[in-house]
Amino acid sequence: MMDFRKELVSDNWHFNILFALLMLALVSLPITNWLMLPIAIAMLVNWVSEWNWREKWENVKAHRAVPALFIFTAIYLISLYGLLISANKSAALPAFDCGLWLLVAPLVIFSYKPEHFTATRRKALFTAFIAGCVLHCVLILPFGCYRSLYSGESKYMYYIFLSVFKHPSYVAMYMTFALLLLLKYTKSDWRTMKTWARILVLGAMGLLFLTIILLQSKAGLACLFLITFIWIVYYFAIRRHHPVISIIILAGIVAGIIGVYQSGIIRNNRAMDSIEQMKERKEQPYGKGSSEVRITLWKSASEVARESQPWGTGTGDALEDLKLHALEKNYSNLLEHNYNAHCQYIQALIETGIIGLMILLAYCLYPLYYSVRKKNILYFSFALLVILNIAVECMFHTRSGADFIALMNVLMFIEAGRVES
């Protein structure tokens, strides 16, 4: 008990409350969004009640996070501008609720002393997130098997039928990053781990990888394979100077992927479906397939974005403008739903104009720059995950995306900064 208190419990009870709230947020985030808003409010109340504003600012500077604080909070503050220029302000108000973590996470977490974020505490936070992801797998995989056996339909083991808690794109992003966290920590601790712990870790990795494959999120699979390529090249070709080994491993992975997809083991193959849709696109330019709809959306949204420059339409008016434009241009496959742009970059350009896009790019590119500067492959991978995923989804417009990105971005910034020697 004394070891536990020494490693995880601080002498600052405000930080202890923050740490407990972060643990709860990270373990619950992969499964549900219900707790995230109350946790954010509790963090703010705890933060304000401490009241030592000068010390808080000194702590931000001690983290060397002054630029990060302004960049990370600006993505939320720009939504105020989006509200002010909106004709339909009631439609813009949910953005403040949905994106609250984009403000709370950097503002609160950076204001605590770097010394509080010890290696043990950071590892505990990331372990909580991994545990939440593994729990997600443990819940959905048996349920998917049961539904498939009961109905006789294999579809319940794939995509939205398997992912009963959140959309597959978001879950695949969580699982991929949890897998990377496991690989990173296992690499450093493997020699000291007991046999049962190694079996547990390998089992967790297998569950995470299997879930990503079964979710059939095209963006999720693309991100997984791209980041796998980067990690193999980084660790074998760059750090260990064994390019031949990296080529052999990559060739084996590619051969395995081709073999699995050609074998037909994976049914409901959305990647192959998209390829077929693209082949038929010349004959049916506005088809109903997900890839066809997304391409039409990007085309339509880009046209709306051009018309709304330089100031944007406002957060509350963007969806209505997109719908009216689709109706005017007779984009038939968009008319049945109130689609957003399905690309955060285009959506930001529509809603808040050039300034909104510039702030979004700064939010995405600063972690990339910082991770390269700190030579931190894990933060680099996280930044890349965000950049790629928001290119095909408006993730800052959903709690599943905004909460994960906001919270993990700040924690990874601290991790990459090596707040302790």
C-alpha cells in the first residue's frame, strides 16, 4: 500500500482528483461518451477551486507548453467565431458541448507541475486507456459471435454490426493507438516481465489487432498499415541500421495481407467493395456506396467552401448550406441524409473560413513538428493518426473524436517532452 501511495498519490490533493478523473476518462472513453462531459466539468471545478493562477502559468511555462496551450485551445475558441457569424445560432451551440475537452484538457493539465507527471503516473494513465480498449474488444467480439450464430448471418462480425458502442472509424483509431502504446511499453519492459504478463500482453495485442481487422474501417486499416510501415522502417532501418531486415518484414506483411484478402477468409470486405465501386463509378457517378458518397460529399463540400470564403458560413449554417447545394446540383446520393463534409479540413473551411483552416492545420502540424524534434515515434504516430483520420471524418464534431484527440494530444505532448530525466 505504501508503494502504491508513493508511486501514484501526490501530496497535492487537487492533482490527485485530476489524476483520478483522467484515469476514469481514459478507461471509459473507448466504450462510452456518457462520462466525458461530467468529468470535464469536474476537472474545471477542481482547477478553479485551487485558484493559484500565477503558479498555474508558471507550470505551463515549466512544461514548455506555452505555444502548445495557445494552439491547442484555439481550435475550441474558433468555434466562438463560428457561433457569432451563424444565422442559426441554436444549431451551432452543440459544438461548445461536444468540443469542451479541446479547451479543458490543455488548460487544466498543463497547469500542474511537470514533476507530478512521473513516468509511473503517465504509464498508469496510458494503461487505463489500453484496458478500456481491451475491455471493448472483450465485450463486442463474443456478442458478435453470438449474434452471428443465432441469426446465421456473418455480418454481425464486421463493421457497424460488430461495433455496437461507437462508429468503427473511431474505434479503429483507439485500437490502433492502444496497440502502439502496448508495443512501446512492452519493448522496454519485455525482459523484466513475468511469463504470465507476457502472455497477457500478447493476448491483448492479438485482440486489438483482430478487432481492427474485423471493424473493416477503410481509414482504420490504411492507418494501421501505414504506421506499421513507419515503425518497421524506423526501428530496423534507421535505428538498428538493418534495412534488409525491414524489407523482409514488410514483404512478409504485404504477402500475408494479399493472401488473407484473396483467400476470402474475411467476408464483407469493404476495401474490395470500394475498389469495385470505383470501377463502376463512370457509369454511375452518384452511387450509394460509402466511397462513392464520400467522393460526392468532398466535391459538393469543396464547392460550398469556395463560395463561403474568406469568412465561412458559420458553424450553425454549414449543414444547411451543404444540403441546399446538394439539392441545387442534384447530387442524388446526398439528399437522403444531412451529411457534413466528412473531411475536417473542408468542414473547417466552410464553417470558419481561412482562419479556421489555418488554426486546424496548426493544431495538427504542431504535434508532428514537436514529435520529430523530440524524436518521439509514439507522438509522431498519434499526430499522423489524427491527420489521416480527420481527412475522411469530421472528428472534431463528435464527442468520440474530439474527446480522444484532445485528451491524448496533451498527454502525449507531456510524454514526448520527457518531463523527468
